[in-house]
Amino acid sequence: LAASVSGVWAQSVDTVAVWSQSMKKNVKNVVITPANYKTAKNERFPVVYLLHGAGGNYSNWIKKTPFLPELASRYGMIIVCPDGNTHSWYWDSPVDTTSRYETYVSKELREFIDKTYRTVDSREGRAITGLSMGGQGALFLAFRHLDLYGACGSISGGVDIQSFPSSWYMEQKLGSQAENPERWAEYSIMNQLYRLKPTSIKIIFDCGTDDFFYTVNKRLHEQMEYRHIEHDFISRPGNHSWSYWTNSIKFQLVFFDNYFKDMAAKKAAEKSAPATEEKQEETPAEETPAAVTENEEQPVTEDKKVVAKKGKPDKKSKDKAA
């Protein structure tokens, strides 16, 4: 809810249910708008989608990191925390037709947010990140939808699911790895890198050195380096816990804020460029007379008309001209 103190509006935190046509149900989401959203009526705001981990829900981030609204106001961004079910992994499951969270987050929810709120409705104004299952989901969605997201991140993400074939109910969404090895390879972040060019998208990911996902995150970093994919990778002491994640999200929001500002500045520069070009066209440079070779004759002006002489003049014409 929004609050006004001495005429100054505070940030707003709302729970919004969005209908998913693909899953035939309402899905809850937390939407955080910055303090100046209600007053800056002509302004549009970039959006960060923040995904929860396995066993969690849409309310995890706001309950565990109550400072998120303050950061939304500081950076002038909208933060959206979708519900991804407890173990959807944000895939459109090929074996469970009731679980279509790639479609929900990247299409149904995105379209609702852009229609309902004053957003920067382009990849230059949209980022996605998350923790654990949500970190894997954020990179998975971003790499597969480069036209929708300009920046992405992951915090303690399960970026190589092939290393954990019997964990977190993934078999219920993909089938067993033993029977579907190609599918498991396809759905792993490690095997999505072929979609990226060195500067396709801004990337930041991090993992604590005591996290059970640390090894796969470090390997993802090495694979990106091998492919010359630009990215920020951070590792520091910490494990798979909220004490690590609440600290990490602060750095990631700074990263996204810098990206949004860079894109806004670039757009402003491009917008002003045509006006400069038009101004230059209004004052054309002076024309320089064409050079005349030794074998060419200058045109002769008679009664403001130019008469071009062909060949050499006869003696009579020459005497007359003299």
C-alpha cells in the first residue's frame, strides 16, 4: 500500500493476481512501485523481475528483504516478484501441461505489467534475476528471450541441472534424466550459451564459495570466458541462505540501475542526433565553381543566358569578341 507523509508519497507494495490463460488460473505477484510513481505522471519506469527459489512463493522476497521498496525508490524502478510455484523451475514443462511458467513470466505477466503500469516497454527497460531455482529461471528466460530482456542475473543459481538429476522435483517437470538425457541437456543453462553473442545481453551472477551450487557457477563463468561472453561474476564467502541473498540483491540492483541509465542516455543521444543533422542541412556549404581544363572554354553570358560555344571560334567571331 502507498502512504503519504507530509504530502510526500512513499513507495507502494501491492499483491496483484494475474490470469494465466496457458495454465487456466490466477497467479499472485508482488508489485513494488517507487515513491515518485504517483507524482511523475509523464515518466516511465524500468522493471526488474525478481524470481523466488524452490519451495518458495511470490511473497518471499518482500518478507525476507523488506528494504526492497526503498531500493525501488532510490533507483526509480518497478520490482515485480512473480509466483513460480514451488518447483516449476520457470519452464514450460514438456511433461506437465499445467506448469507453463516460461509463458507466464515472459508473456502473460509481462504483457499485464506493461499494460497496467507506466513501464519502459522494451528490452532496454527490462531486467530479470532470482535466487537458486529463480536464478536458473532468470538466466533461462533471458537467454531464450533476448528480444525481451536487456539485462539478467542469478544469485546462487542452479545453472547446471544435469548435476542434480534427482533433486527438487525436476524429474516431475522434465521426466527422468536417464530416459531423457537430451532434454535435460537442453534445459540446462550451461547448454544455452550458444544463443549468446559476446554483447547480446548484460549479465551478472554470483554465488557463495560455501554454496553447493558454487562449482557449477564457477564453471559457467569459465565457459563464458571461453566464449568471450561479457559478464560480471562475483564469488565471496557465503552459503545457500538468505543472509547471502539479501546482501547480493543490493549489488545486482545497482548493476541493473546502471544498465537502465546507460540505455536511457543512449536513447536521448539518438533522439537529439536527427535535429542536429537537420540544422546542418538548412545551411548548405557554398558551391565551388567547377575547375576548367586547358582544353575547355568558359561559357559566355549573353542577356543573362549561358551560351555554350562548341569547337574553336572562327576569325570573324574572334574579332567581334575582341
